Amino acid sequence: MDPVAALEEIAFLLERDRASRYKSTAFRRAAAIIEEYTAEELAARVRDGRLKRTKGIGDSTYAVIAQAVGGEVPDYLADLRERSGPAVSAAKPGLRAQLKGDLHSHTEWSDGTTPIATMARAAELVGLEYLVVSDHSPNLTVANGLSVERLTEQLGVLDDLNARGDRGIRLLSGIEVDILLDGGLDQTPEMLSRLDVVVASVHSKLRMESREMTRRMIGAIADPQMNVLGHCTGRLVEGSRGTRPQSTFDAQAVFAACAEHGVAVEINSRPERQDPPDDLIQLALEAGCLFSIDSDAHAPGHFAFLELGAARAEANGVPAERIVTTWPVDRLLEWSRRNR
């Protein structure tokens, strides 16, 4: 078995199962180290013990590499597959099979764990045709949000990766921009106009009074640059970060504004969010809103969460034609860039 593929699959499965990020990072670091070696050189380093003494290669990662070089499926990987299933299901059920893209993902440029190219490989692995890289905006300093200068630099990286033409997925430019207290978007209009997709989310003062939160959200939705309302309630229902109640706002007014301005309501696929809750999905559906099923991936294995988001949309009767992430990329861009 290819040892790099074995290490990356282990990391993917650990991320999908929401194991400690330090575990998955160790396997990805080891993959990056041995990727520099030819197959012959790697085998020689395993034989003479040099690999075991290499910085960044620990006991677990060494055992995986040695077994893969020896032609075996590593025990660590076999155990993970048996416990939680393969990295990619052979058949995707129902609505999940119709998803072509993901408009909300994070990389090491903000608070994600891996480079853009690694995220792109994983998104392609799970069958996506396009991926929006939507790292955080400057106001979210805790997540290393991107300034104008850093976002401009990232756009150049995306152009270079797309120009290489060595993958079957298209990378689109984007941002998860903070909705500020006054309803403004946390990036310059000039910068936003250069992007393919703008996801806007509330990340601060989540417990503010309902009337003020409603005004704040509607102010952002009215901005012609905005495309997607991200994880609209901000709730956490389980997971390592604990729980958090949902924000209160006039959902009917907010979703009416989304419908009026052509802003999609995100169905966030992360298990700890499950946002919006079912009753709000129903309100958005009745209001005539578009939807976007997104992973909010912070690591490659998180793209597997799309199955959860698709299942929730299906259970709530959301028709595929109103889900923008089922659209081909040209139609998606015609919608997202209509006001740019």
C-alpha cells in the first residue's frame, strides 16, 4: 500500500470521527515528510533505521509506514476501517449524491488544520466538483482572520492551484465574513467584490437582544455582496466545546429578507451545530429561501459531514433545486456573482 495514502486516510478517518486534532496532525505531518522520498529511498530508510530516527516520525506513524512499505495494509488503518467504515462510501444516499459543491471550508490560512491543496484533494475524494475556500475575516482574530493583504495573497495561491490543472475539482475564492454589530460585513467592499462567494455569519455577542440581533442580521443580508447566511443561530448541541443555546431573532423577518435578496440559508453539516434547527428550516422553506448544504470543514475528514447535512435537508423536505450546492458551478457563479 502507498504509505502516504495510508497516512492521509488515517488522518481523514480520525478527523471524520472528531478525534483529537493532534492525532490527525501527526499522521499528516509524517505524510508530508515521506512524500519527499522516492519509493526506493523510503524503503531503504525503513530498512536501515534512519526513518525511525527522523524528526516528525513517531512510533505509530513509523509502524504504519513500515507495514505499508512491506506491502501490507497497516494495522492502525485496518482497525479504523473496521471500527468506523471506509473513508468514502461506495454509494452516496439520496440528496447527498446530488451535491456538487461546498461553499464553506477553512484551511491553515485561518483556523483550519491543513493547506488548501490538501483540502482540495479531500473534497475531490468525496466527489465534489467545486470547493469554496472561505477562511475567516479580520475581526475574528482568535481564528487568525485574513486581512486584505493576506486574502489577496490567498487569491494568488488559488489561481496557481487552478492553473495547474492536475485535479478534477475547481477551487473558488471566498470568505466567511463576520457580521459586525451594526450589520456591516467585516471586509472591504472592494475585496468582497473580487470573491466568488461570500458567506456571512455572526460570531460575537450571540446572546444579544432579539430585536437588535434581527436588525443586525437583516442589515448584513441587505448587502448585495452577501451570498450565504452561515450557521444562523450559532448554537452548539454537543461536542468538545460544550453546548450553547441558539441566538434569538425574528426568524420570519430574517428569512423573508434572505428570500427577497436571494441569500441562501446555510444548512451547516457539522454534528455539533445542526444549524438551523428543524423548525427554522421549515420557516425558511415556507419563506421561499434558497439553501446551501455546507460542511464548514476545518480538516479534510470533515467533508464526510455533508452526509449529515443532506440527510437533515431531505428529512425536512427541502427540494434539490432550491439547494445551490446541487447546481453546476457555472450556474452557482451566475447566482453568487450577480451583484459583483
